[in-house]
Amino acid sequence: MMDHERLTSKERSILRILLESGSLFEDELVEKSPFGREQTIRSVMVLSEIGFVRVEENRWELYSLTEEGKLYVEKGLPERQVLEYILGKRKAQIKEIKEVFPPEIVSIALGWLKKKGWARIDKGWLEPVEKPDPGEDEIILSRLGDKTLPPDELGIERGRALDVLKVLRSRGLVDVTVQKQRIFSVTDEGRRWVDLNRDLIERDVKEITRITPELLRTGGWKDGYIVPYDVTLKAKEIYPAKIHPYQRILDTIRRIFIEMGFTEIKGEIVQSSFWNFDVLFQPQDHPAREMQDTFYLDLEDELPEALVDKVRAVHEHGGDTGSKGWGGRWREDIARQKLLRTHTTAITIRYLAEHPNPPVKVFCIDRVYRRETMDATHTPEFEQLEGIVMDEGVSFANLLGCLSTFYHLMGFEDVRFRPGYFPYTEPSVEAEVYVDGMGWIELGGAGIFREEVTRPLGIRAPVLAWGLGVSRLGMIILGLDDLRKLYHSDIDWLKKVKLSETLKY
């Protein structure tokens, strides 16, 4: 037997309403209840779970005409339209009918005239058999008109009506909607509980949801019902303000490098081709410098006089590096062109030019811009992580160790490096991480700056350098299949994404 402490005053009130009314539809119960729909339904479902209330579902179908069905109510079914025409002529050639009626009417009418036995076709002639009374399908169409009705109200016996409605639905002339309504009634077990606890049903027992000093002092808690806590109930979902998940990833990357002893640097979005390409020993006819890949501005920049001749020499014949350079003539007008930076290497190389003496250990994480066609894996602007280490005695092994440490701290257990090629580093590698379900994913390039890059700047110590794709890293961590989602303000996704997914370190 259920104890009365399992019922709140609202649940007892709902039980009393159902006892007085017998069975009630959901809308009727809500109307009689003083608690509003949400609380009423919650209470009655609790009563159902403990066996005090029976819940039954009443289901019924309502039919209405489609737009095509309404058109045929006005003009008649295609077979009726053609029949009326040939009745006036006794018979007609099908060729003639095709000239009088639209093709879609003719194709429908011929099949149904034959199927209903209203006409026969003989050697290209269509001849009526009789002039029939309105069929059951026509009666139903007429009854429906602009109304929505159940099958019992369509003017013919229910079983026949359902058969005809099935045909009309197959012809696309009728739509059906299913309506449901729950019915609530008190069970025998609920009635037995009421008989044993009628005083609780008939009088108002005060509910106590919080024990206060006043209740303890006066003893008022003895006369009330202390509502027990149910720790198994699902709590209301709360969506507090939080930092964008992608921003949290950027902050995590920033924190990792700072804790590894790096200093963050910043730079201008607009750079000259000189700093973005030429200082990095990228030939002036390189495909990456073409208009379709780079956002050029209709502006020019001043070039640093102390570096121009040195960079020119490296490009044209290798200067004093022992390299042959790229050959041809290096043009200052091309180097002066301003553009939106295509990589953050323009920031780190400029910092090196201003700080040519070791040690240097800096990184830059910022937005870069390229003329990309926007799709699931490309956007015209995205984040890139750039870093350099310059010091006496640093080696290629130090570079791989630094990057491995970073990726491990970001939560990737398996990291590997494959040989790569970049114009301004030698040796060069591509960093890859292993992702379950995706395999090995390439996330960026790294290497040691070539002497063609460092010597014009007066740098003699080795420089370890890397440029890593942050946006792709964000997609992997957040489990996204579309790069654009990182930048869209999708409130539903922002609400539901777990903070733990962005806290790998």
C-alpha cells in the first residue's frame, strides 16, 4: 500500500478531481485543474507511475482535401469531366479529347473511365456506357469541401469510407492528420488509497519544502507534510555563459606555449610582399603569390634599405650563402605590394630581423587570410600558430621534441613526422597526429630556416620554425565535420558543447 508521503498536495488535488469527474480527457483535466498544463500533466503522470491513475490514448484520423482535390470539387473528377463531354456527343475520338482537355486530365480520365466501367475504348473511340450517379469518391470530396472531418461524417458507411479514402489518398486528392488525446481515470489501487487516506484528500495539508528556524521554534513542522527530496529526478538544464569552445582551444594553445617558456608576439594584418614572401626566400613567380591565392591591396610599402640589396642578392644568385638563388631579376615593385598576411611567419621573421641575437623563443597565434573558395574544409580567413626558437646548438631533434610535447599536451597520444618541402626551411617535415576513426591527420609544417632566410638578417645561429593549422586542430577536438561551424553563431551547438571537450590540458 502506498504511503501518503509519496503524494504532494498537487497530486492529491488531481486525484480528487479525477475521482469527482470519472475519466477526463487531457484538455478537460487541465481546464479543471488550478495548476496550469505543465504542473497538471507532471502530477498526473506521477500518479500514473505509482499505479493510482490509468492513462489511455484515444487516437483518430481527420481528412481534408489537397489543393488538387479542391480543384476537382469545383470542376469534377477528370473522369467525370471527360464523361460529361462525350455524353453530349454519344462518343468521341480520343484524339479529339486530347485537343479539348489538358494532357494530365486525359491521362487520368481514360484509366478511371475504364476502371469504373463508365466508358469503353474501341479503335481510338471513347464511348459512354451509361451516365452514372455520383460515386462514393465524389460524395466524399463534396462532403469534405473546405472542412476537416473524421470518416464517420462523410455520408457513407465508415468501412466503405475508409476504403474510398485510401484510394483518394493514393490519387493525391486527400490528406490525413492523426490526432491523439490522452484519457485519465483513477485505478482500483488509487481508489483504495483514497478510502484509507480520505482525510488527506478532503483537507488541505500544508507542504513544507524548507525547514526554517521559525518552523523548528514553533513546532509547525509537526502539522505539515515535509516534501522529501528525490535526488533521482532530472534537474532543469541550465546554460550559463561560457567562452566560445574554439576560443578556449586558442587559449589552451597559448597557455601551453607560455608554460613551455615562449613569449607571444603580435603583428600587423597588412604586410608587404617583402616580409610575407621575399624575406622568406619565396620566388616572386611562386604560385602562392598569385592574385587568385592572395588578397592584394592597391597600396605600396617602404622597404628596409639595409635589407633590400641582401635579399635581392640571395634571390638572384644566392649572395654569400653558397646557394645559386632563383636566378632572374628580383623586382622591388613586386616586393613593395601590400597584402593581407597569408601566414603568421611574416610576424615571426620580422621579429627575428629586429632581434638577430640569440636566444629567441617566441610564438604567434593569429588570423591569416587567403583567397579560398568557402566550403567544409576551407575558409578565406583562419587561425595559424607560428613559432621559432633561435639559439646556439639547437637541432632538428629539438624541433621534433618541442612539437611532440605540444601535441601530447593537447591530448594526442600518437604523433609522427614525415619529410616535407617548404621554400624557406631545410630540412622540412609535416606533423601528423593519429585520430580514431580518421587515421593520420596532417596539421602543419616545420623545419630549420635556410641560410637564404637567416643570413640577410645577420643571423648566424640555427632557427627552428613551424606553422601549424589551428582551425583544423579545433575541428578535430570538437568533432566537427565543417570548418565553418567554428565561426558560426549556432546557439544550439554553443549551448550543448561540453566544456570538457576543449580542456585537453
